[in-house]
Amino acid sequence: MSTPHNNAVQGQIAETVLLPGDPLRAKFIAENFLSDVEQFNAVRNMFGYTGTYNGKKVSVMGTGMGCPSIGIYSYELIHMYGVKNLIRIGSCGAYDPNLELFDIVIAIGASTDSNYASQYNLPGTYSATASWNLLSKAKQVADENSIKATVGNIVTSDIFYHDEPESWKRWAKMGCIAAEMETYALYCNANRAGVNALTILTVSDSIARESETTAEQREKGFKDMMKIALELA
């Protein structure tokens, strides 16, 4: 069974899927970290692959940018393909000046300016949080491998080029340590379906420090983040 966005058939996708935003990062992970790789998707060039890591079946698939995009792909993976563990691996902009380039951020929760959760008609504001099982294991893997990893609340924003450039400081005052564009929708979909989700991020730029990495570093680097995610499979 395929979907409008995924031409995989049943059984091709593992119960654990790594979800980078960039489909080229999915390709890089498959080619450099997995064995016995099979490509299961190329619709819209949103590459998806399944292989093995340390003898365990694991998949990796791009999601694109923003809540609408990851909302589609994660929903289909959960409801059409039976995925149980969804691990976003991506980049983030640091709000916390103590975070340096290439540091790891593990998102315990995501605040947002998106209205993604409005579909649930909840009588209040929903806090989208990670799976504690995946989060605790990820922190343990990081500690065991001497990888600096900060657990904290992040911001999922619909806006990359904000009309009010200093608005991030108000999020920072509320304890949010970094920003990206997908986690809130991922956590909503996973929590609504009763499956596990976690976001692991690498600091690609620091808004607080005004520093950034290159596009090639973001595509092919970030190996510490990939190692933590793969060990959760």
C-alpha cells in the first residue's frame, strides 16, 4: 500500500525511523551508517531507506521543512506503515548562549507559534512533549559516549525570517534554549497515536552568539547526533 507521498509497500519500513529534514541527509545516513540498504521512497525526492544497524532493522526518511511537511510524513508512517518510534534528527538555532556550534540538544518539549494542535479542539493550550523512554535512553547513550547533550524545551516556529528579529528573546526568557521548525507537529502526531517520538538536534547556528555552520557541515556532519539516534533503534 502506497500513499500520495510514499511509495513504500508494507514491510519495507522498520518500526523505528530516523527523520532528518533534509532528504540528502537521509541518503548520507543510509550510505554511511546502515548495511543491506534498500530505498523505499523517492516521491517528491523525499528519500527513504531501510537497512540494518548493529543487526537491527532501522529506516531513515526525509521530512522536509515545517510542521505541515513533517505532519504529513509522520502521520503516514504511523498510521499507514505502523511505525512505533520516530526520531527527528535535525539542526537548530541556539537561544542559550551556553550552547556552542555542534552541541547536542534533546527536546523534552516544544513550544510553538504554530496552530497545528487546533485540529484537536482542545479546551486550552497543548504542551507537546517527547517520549520519556526514548529521551532517557538518548541521554544515557550521550553520557556513555562522552557526548555533551543538553535536555531542554525548544521552540518550533512556522517563521524562519521573522518580521520582528528580536522576538526570540521573549522565548529565551521563558527558558527555551533553541529553535527549529518541526518538532511540535511530530510530538502532537505521536502523542495522539500513542507512539514514541523524540527530537535530537545539533546546533547549526547560534542566534545568541551570531555564529553558524555551513550547508555542507549540516548535510554531512552532525555525526554525534546520528550515533545517539541509531543507538536507540
